[in-house]
Amino acid sequence: MAAVILQASGLSRAFGGLQAVDGVDFELQAGEIHALIGPNGAGKTTFVSLLSGRIKPDAGVIRLGGSDITALPAHARVRAGIAYTFQITSIYPRLSVFDNVALAVRGGDLAASVMVALRRVGLAERADQVAGNLSYGHQRLLEVAMGLALSPRVLILDEPTQGLAAGEITGFVALIRSLVPQTTVLLIEHNMEVVMGLADRITVLNFGRVLARGTPAEIRANPAVQAAYLGGDDAVA
């Protein structure tokens, strides 16, 4: 079994009377693609916001590489090796593609690091373009390049294929596969074809709790997951 790179124990967060995340235990193994799925409102975005430090937990512990990072703010977790790309693109539209990635580079040869990240996502030839003029699909790729420029140990992708055309999704899936095992990927995704084709393991959240965890085959066959989320075999055919 691979080493555990990111771990949550008893993680909880409530908003008023809503228990968005309720005592979640979670382990991310180094070098894997791990998908987090569940119905709308299951607590997925809140959970990854806790992992990335964007919000604070009410209870629980988060460890990165065995070190307790529960009290670290988001920017310190970035430095520690956690990069988070948002569900809605968060590029700098008036800057060039190159400059967007340059803002994320930490140390070393800036120009070389930027171009390495852009080549990995297929945007090297667009380095001089204004980011806001890119297609939506290319903006998503740029955001991944910005994440990769941080040299993350863990890359969290929140709904990365949302709004992409079928051909763009195919390219995006190939890109994500190319990132491991050098980078560990946590994927929040509604597209079940993408999830089942990419993930080594899957965790299913429902009402803020872990409903199931396992391989794609195990999740596909799990009656509780079928009832709560997948809606029958046709949903993941």
C-alpha cells in the first residue's frame, strides 16, 4: 500500500443548523487519483475547502505527510504542497497566459518553470495570449497549469470538466492521467464516466458523511451508493 499523503480524522463543519461535514475520516494515498463524489449538498466542496484551509473545521485533524496542518491558513498550505483549482475558473483575465502561471511559480528559474507547466497542459504556444481571450476549456487548462506551477504534492480539482465539450474532456482526462504518480490528485467530479475511468479509489459523501469508499468497481456495485446517488446501473454504464 502506498504511503498516506493527506489524512483527515473526525473532520466536521457546521453552518448554523446545517452539519455540512460530519465526522469524516479520509485518506489520500501518494500517487493516486482519488475521486470524491456525492449528490448536490453532500458536503464535497465544504470538505475540500477544509482540506485546503479556505475554511476552518469545528472539529477534527488534518495531516499532510504526517504533519498536523489543521491550524495552517490556506496560503501556508499552498506552500506546504496543497494546490486547489476552483469549480469556477479563477484566472487573471487581463494578464497573459504566461503571467498567470508566473504568479504561481515558487523559486527557481521563473521563465523555465512557467513554460514547463504550460507544456504539460498544452498551452505553451499560447503563452503570450491574453488569458481572458482563451476559450473556456483552455481557461480550465490554464488554471491547472497555475496549480502545477506550485509544484504541489496534492492537486485538488473541483469539477474540472464542468462546461467542457466532449473532445475537451477527453484531452483533460489524458492530462490528469499524466500527472500521476508525481502529483497526487483529489478529484471532485459529477461526470461518472470521467470518475469511473480515472479514479483509483472513490469516496462517496452523503449528508456530510462517508457513505462508501472503494474502487470504481466496488462503488458501482454498492447498493447504498446506487440508492443515494448513482440511480441505477445505467447512470455509470
